[in-house]
Amino acid sequence: MKVPYVFLIPCLLIIFLAGIGPVLQSFLLSLSEFSLVNPSQAPVGFQNYIALLSDAIFWKAIQVTLLLVFGSVFLEFVVGIFLALLITSSGKRARSIFSSIFVIPIAIAPIVTGILWSPNSVFDDLNTLLYYGLSLGTYIDTTKPFTYYSLIMISDAYIWAPLLMLVTVAIIRSIPREQYEAAEVMGASSWTKFNKITFPAIIASPAIIVTLLLRMADAFRMFEVPYAWNFWLGQDSELGASVDTVSVLMWKMFSSTLYDFPIAQITTIAIVLLIITLSICALVLRRSSNLLD
Amino acid sequence: MMSQTNKNNSRYIRYILLISASLWVLWPISIMIEEGFRVDIGPLFSGRGASFVGEFFQGQGGIRFTTIEYVKALQIEAYPRLLVNSVIIAVSSVIVAILAGLPAGFTLAMYKFRGKAFITYALLAMRTISPFAVLLPFFLIYGRLGLFDTYQGMAFIYLIINLPIITMMMRGFFKDIPKEIFEAAFMSGASDSYILRKVALPLALPGLAAAAVFAFVGTWNEFFYALFLTGTVTKTVSRGVWSGFSESIESFKILEFDELNAGGTLAIIPAVILSLAVQRYLARGFTLGAEEQR
């Protein structure tokens, strides 16, 4: 059969115009010294990359990003499995009601989630309750690093745990009933069944691996929630602040008047970030069982 | 007898867990809605509100239920304009994405060919790309072409998000159709475009609706490109929720928490309703179908 290549032309055109073209130009810009004070866009070599690798602020941002990526994705995974177990062990009616409730956060704009979990939203009421309501005399100090890092991870997990839940529910459904029946005959407890049947099936599934990889690629460019926290913590004019992910760092370099619009440096960071997400995508393509058939 | 009690117990525990998980989901949202009404539980206990949770909090909340923020948002201020902007940009971008993505999705589902891995990989990469990797070229080019802060310019930018979603979701929906149907059509010598229009599309129409709704919600919720590339003309709702909205769309306003919450509440209502309508396909939308097992 003849492949209708004409059908691919509009799609390819957009891929080149909106994706590959701008990326190539970004790469060229990253090789130049382009900024507000130096309008020359001519490539001069890899010096931006070399300078970046010895930049303490960049490494700090990488560390913060890595912490948030692994923390958030792990939390999503755990909460997702927990929600999936609750859903699959319920009756039909409860299942449809509660899974509808659980997927709500996925529809909420990440920037709104940044507002939802902000110090003066949830913690305003919670702290009032702790301090005055229950007269405990303690409150949760959202300006402590441990608290706000956890809160950014919680916000991210709040949005994305439902996705992991949906994928995990599909995996649990595909486990043959006989395995559980055999386990019940042998008198296995619920925990043994989870530990010996359900969890290994989840872990071994390409579906969960691919989903986790894609979530990691997404989390590497995490922007909205840390961006909101920059304001909640009053760090929005400080380069290399404690909640600066790589994306937030680029935003600060871009919008601050302290620096002369260092386009070359920003694109250098963007290209490094792109290399990370491109490698993750290659892994996804490799591990996915159906994308290429 | 013993096992009966055990069963009941585990059922109670399950319901307690289900309800607490629902609270975890709904509690922050309910606080946002309630703060939009300017309700604050602080004074109930302390008479003055908790003011130690960060320098932004005003500490003067109270139980003074008022719909003023919602009314203000919808009537006095430029909020409706933001909603209209978001709809215009999202709908036009999704339509272009469908025109380009539908035939491409069909080809990806039906044929094996050289370059298939390249297209799939490019779409995956576009879905995960850091906006900064394309932002600065767009900034320079849009400035030169006068596309900055225009509906066409924004609709084009959002193709980066929408094209992979539409193409790959449609590919999945075409794959879901039994192969025999297509074999019969191909045997009878029908052309590809005839099969796409008369055989595949009618069967995948519910899927197309789901993909379009999913892409619409994604564009509605998008913040990053809106933050950098929209201005006084095309400012979208997710940007407006953050940076404030006032009398006219042109004026910037210092952020106030009641307003932020009222705006946020109004912004998530359509997104939540639409997402619940397509919840069966959410996983396919977010992973472009990579997570499915065939």
C-alpha cells in the first residue's frame, strides 16, 4: 500500500516552524554573545556552555530542580498507587463517584494550584485552627525550607497523582483474577496480595515506567508552582534563591532589570534543559510498547 | 461470623480512606472558593485572624460573607474579556491542530514508513519541551513580524502543545477501530482521503471531540507562554488570575488575595467540567498514548 505522505505535510510543517526551527535558532543564539548591550547575534563558540558549567547559581538551580523532580514524582507515584488501590477495591458506584473526585486536580491550572497551596490559603486556616482553635501554641511555618520544599512537591503531586492513579488502575484491572483467587485459597492477607501480586505487576509494567519518565520530563521544566512560591517567600528579585528551579532561574534572568537581557546565557540554559528532556523522550520511545507499531 | 465482622471493618476503613482522600482533593479548592467570598475563619478563634503565616497575609479577614469579588470579577472588571480571549485563542489553535493532526494521526495509525519514528519522537519532544527553548526566537520573530500580542500569534504558539495532543490521541482512536473495517475499505480500492473522511472519521468522532476538549483545557490552563507573549490585547485567563484584573484589561493591579481566589475559582469551573467529561481519555492525553498496552 502506498503511504499518503501528503497527509503528513501540514503536521511536519508545524513541527518545523514551531518546534525544530526555533530550537535551532535558540541553539545558534546560545553560541553568541547576544544581549541588550551586545546586539551581535553571530556565533562565537561554546564559551557560554563552559561558563555555565562553572556557575554556582546554575548548579544550585539544578540541585533544587533535581530535588523537586524526584520528590514530586515519587510522591505522585505513592499517592497514585494508594488512590488506585482504593478505587479498584470499591464497588461500582463508589468507584465512579470517587474517581471523578480524584481526577479534579488534573483539570486545575498549575498556577492556580500554586495559589491553592500558598501560605495564606490552606495554611491560614490550618494555622489558625492549630494555634488558636486547638490552643496548641504551634503553627506550621511556611517560610522554613523543609516546609516549602515539601509544599511544592505536595502541590505537584496534588496535580499529577490522579494521572498515576488512572494508569495504575488500568494495570491493576489487567492482572488476571485467578492470581488473587489462588492467593486467597492459600490464605494470603491483603498485604501479601499487594506485596506479592499487585505491586510487582505495577512496577514491571511498561505503562507505569513510561508515565513516570514523562512526568520526570515535565517536572524538569517545572515553572508555575515554584514561580508562585518565589512571590510567597518574597524571593522574586533574588537570583539563585532557594526555590529557583532551572525554569524560574531563566525567567528571572529574562525579566529582571538587574541584568542586561542576557539572551545568549538564557538560551544556553534552555538548551541544556532541552538535552535532558530529549534524552528522557528517547527512553520513553524505547520503553513504550505501542508508540511505533 | 468472625470473617463477616472483618469484612465490615475493612469496608468502613475503606470508606474512611476514600473520604479522607476526597478531602485532600477538595479542601484546598473549597478554601479558594470560600476566600473568594472573603470568608476567613481566623476571627472565630482569635478575633483578628492569623497574621504569622507570611508577610502577604493582611490579617484582617473575618466572617463577612460577600459575593462582591465574584460580581466585581464578572461585571465591573475586565475578567470576561480574559475569558473571551482564552476561548478565541484556544479554539482557533485547536482547529488548526485538528486540520494538521487528523490526517497525520491517521497515517501514523495505518502505515509503517520511514520517518515514522522521527515524527513520533518530534511530537513527544514538543510535548515535553521547556518553553524557554523556543521562547526567545519567538520573541525576536514576533517582534519583527508584528505578531506579538495578537490572536494569530498566540494560536500558533499553542500549536506546540495542541498538535502533539491531537495527532497522537487521534492515532490512538484510529487504532482502536477494528482492523477488518479498514481492510474491507482498502480492498474495495477506496482512496486514503475517502477512507479517512467516510470510514475512519465517523467512527472516531467521539474521540475527536474528546481530543479537542482535552487540548482546549490544556490551552486554557497554560500559563507560561501567556505570561511572556500576551499583553493588553490577548491576555488570557490563567495569566489574569495571577497578575490581577481590573477596570480595563490595560491596567495592571497589585495582587489581592480575595480577588485572586475569586478569579481562580471562576477559571477552574469550565476546566473541571470539561475534564470530567473526557476523564476516560485523560491518561491517553497526557502521555500521548505511550502508556497504553496493546
